[in-house]
Amino acid sequence: MSTVAPLRAQSVRLAVALDAHRPLSQDIHGANNECLFRPVWFDHPAYAEKYLAAGRPFFRYPGGTGSNFYNPFTGYYDEESPSTRDYTGHNKRVAQFTDGAGRVPDEYFRFVKEHNVRYSLVLNVCTQTFEQNKAWLEKIAEEGHRVTAIEIGNEVFYGSYKWAFAAGAEYLDRAKKLTAVIRELLPETKVGVVLPNQMYQYDNLLTDDRSAGMDHPYGWIAALEGETFYDAVILHVYSLTGMANDVKPEDFIPHIEGYNNCDAHLDHFFDKTLETLETRFSGKEIWMTEYGVGGFGGNLKQYNLRFSHLGALHADVMLLRFIKRPSVTVAHWHSFQHFWDFVGGPQGIGDKEHLPYTHFSVFRDAIRNSHAVVDMTIQTRGDSAAAEDLESIALVGEDRVHVLVINRHDNQYTVEQVAMTDTERKLGFRLTGGIQLTHRADRSLAEAMQDTERCERVEISASNGDSITLPAYSITRLEYDLSRTADPRG
């Protein structure tokens, strides 16, 4: 794909039929959270301030991989396990942060009550036994905590967790027993079971052509398919950059190339993965409890695409697509701890806003001020790549509509017209403003694509209604006020 800007912009028209709406899940505006390793904790005022500024996202506690080793009774990680993970160093830091008290969840639960936080709780089904999990669930119930959702483990389907679950059938057995306990103690809490992330990575996973290495995740899916005891299936979707974990940093590809690889991965796997989930697990909610740009192993951890404008834009596309599908009710951006500087010491969190949060906040007001989702139609004149380039959705509130448009490729567009219709009532609407995020204008395109410090934030005023440009690699949020009158046929 070329990265050379076009000579002229193509015109598009956006059509929104407001009567064709469906409910919007507020829990889709969420963030994975794993700050156990950080000096700041939930009882720190700066943390609550940042949480509120983020729009009170649907949280995930105590986060990802660490959840499989976290002991809620001690506040430390269980160090003795057949796993190859070594949490000794982490536990030493936790001891320093807490004066030896550990990261027990008491402060978290106080934070939850004070700020009315909705969250999913990830159970440690690896180093904690069924009896230990049951004891913690009993404690949670006795203390009157309201848990929105419980996840039975985190990514425990990988071969590296065979010491905990040799096969999907073992996980199924543990999940059933724990769900029975949850139903009794926390009857309002929904339960989700984890499915293999390989569904978003391998074409032949569910066919007879799969490799022997895929038999384990296939057996996991087969064990859970057809079961009815749980409310939701859980998947993590990370698009691949095209590089192996052991690539040398000096051989890292430019961010634009990694972005294009992730974009192609999304186009190839996203719809087919969601359709498979909706078919094989019909009637179940889908929780995307981690999503974004992949690359968390080996040297690839140093590849900073996920912290750049392009990496955040890829996550934007994912979130917009989740919003489009009624089956997806929960989504956690990875991760809240990537949103700001964690600077250590008494100050806790720095003031510097990172690009993932800059993008995450574009959705904040649109989701929090809306209750319904409306699909948009993008109309063009003649041949156009708009159908491939542009992702769009409209979110509807009582008296306003937020229009979100992502231009994920290198063509540029101008919005010739926005049309909103409602077959039941007369409708008037006017643009009141908006914002747009695009790559830095003070750098060459190649430099701007590598930048992880800032992107260009453009304020759109009401007077710009006839001249809205959709630059290459951008996200635009437009806000419209609505006025309605009686049925003209009455």
C-alpha cells in the first residue's frame, strides 16, 4: 500500500437512518488494568482522577497474565508452580510499595464502591485451587461486593499452561464447578469462559487440515461448544505485525509496514472469527477482554507500534467494529496502564497523556452520551476505495448523534453531505462540533508514523459543516444536535 498522499480528495456522502437502531452496551468502553507492578495503587487520589477522566471505563481486575498467579489473600503472586514464570522480583517490588502488606484487593473494592465501578474479575484457576477460589468468592459475597462479570482464568488454553490444564475437558470441569459457586453466591454476576486466541490467528484451526500443534486449542473449543452453563465466551484479538518475537530491534520494520500488516490481518480474520463465535456459541455474549496490536514476546516487546498514532488507530478500528456487532457486549482496550506515565514515588501518575488514551477518549463522550447504535452508509460517485478505506458508525443519544469515521488507509476524502433520516418523525439536525486525530503535520510522513509522543488533534467547529476533510490515517468524531417534531402524516 502506498504512503504517498493523493493529489486530490475524493468526495463521500454519509447517510444515517436513525430508525434502524439497536442498543449500545456501555461496557464496550473498557480497559484492561494490571497495575500490580506499579507504585501507585487504587487508593491513590491521582489514580481515581485518571479513571474518572477516562470516562469510568469498564475495568478488568486484576488484569491479564498476572491474574493466573495472583493470590488475593496475600496480595502477592504465587511463586511455587510448575510454570516457568518467576515472580520473585515482582513480589519484592510489591513488598516495597506496600511496606510488606501485599496488594490485597481491599483498596480496590473501596475504590469500586466509591466510584461505582463496573468491572470483570479474573479468577486465578492456575495456582489457586478450587477450594481457594471458593473461599475468595465466599469472602466477596459476605462483604457485599457487586461483581459485574467473572472470567474463568486468562489465556489458560496455551500450551504453556498444560501444567494447569492438560486438556480443555479439565478446564470445562473446573469452570462448571466454579460457575455453580458463583450462581449461588453472586447470582447477578455473569460468567465468561475463555476461548483460544488462535481463532484469530490460524485459518485451519477448526478444520481437519490443522497441524498437530493446533489439536490442543481445537479440543478446548470442542469441549466448551454446546455447553450452556456460562453467559459469555471470551477472546483476545491481537493483530500480528508480521515479525517474529526474536527479531532483532535493529531489524524492526517501520511502523507503517507493521500497521499495514496488522490491517491486513484484521481484514482476513476479524469477520470470520466473529461469525464463527456467533455460530458455534449462538446466544452467548462475546467479551473481547483484550485487544490491540500484537507483539508481547521476546524482543518484539520493544516495538512501539502500539504506542503510536498508527497503533492506536488500529485499536480504534477494532473498537468501532465491536460496536457494530450486538453480540459483543464487553471490550477492554489493552491497557489502562499505557494511558499515562507511572512515575513512581508519592506523585504516582504523571500528567503526560499517551497516544492510546488520546484515541480512547475520542470514544468516551460518544459512548457515554448514547444509548443506541446506527449503521451508516457511505455513498460515493464513480469508482472509489471508500468502502475499503472508511469505517463508520453513528451513536445516538436523546438529543444528539455522534458520527465516528475512521480513514484507515492513505486516500483522502471530503465529506460532501451528511444525511440523517427518521421515517417516523420529521427531523432537524445541525453540526455542533467535533474532533479529529491524524498524524503530525510538522514532520515528514515517515517521521510522523514513527512518532509515539503526539499526534495532530484538530477541533472541528459548527462552521466547518461544508468542508470536513478525512485525512489519511485519521479518526473523526462529529457531533450533531437533533430536533424533532410530530409525525408529518398525523
